[in-house]
Amino acid sequence: MKKFSFVYITVSNKKEAKRVSEMLVSEKLAACCNIFKIDSIYRWKGKIEKSGEYGIFRKNEKEFSRENNKKGKGNSFLFCALRYFF
């Protein structure tokens, strides 16, 4: 059985989500990306804040390696907020 992974990425807007997803797929860093709207509620500097952002599920058959992470450097998103391996 092949292992596959999901990596959860958040970005500030849909345009950025599409740019990141296209880069990941074109660079073969993802087999597929799913983009979805998120309503976030969080604590910032002692206050409860609410904002909208976009999430990306990056899916691939192999674990996200350090080499792949280096390819993503210089972009304004995080690769490893949440990762599941099956």
C-alpha cells in the first residue's frame, strides 16, 4: 500500500491560493490541491479577532521532504501547519 500525505496551508486570499496551488502542482510538489474558504476566529494581542482566509489541502503520494520544502521557500505561505500521513 502506498503512503500519501495531506498538508494544510493557509493564505490570505483566493488569488494567492490559486497561485500557490498552481506552483505546487507544476513543480510536482503536489499531485492535487483543494482550495476552500475559511472563516477564522482567533486571539491576537489579547483580543478575539475574526477574518476570512483560504485553505489549501496539498495531496501527494509521498511524504513532503526537506528538499520539497526548500523549493517552497520564498513564498508567503507555510507548508506544515497540519500534516496527516496514511
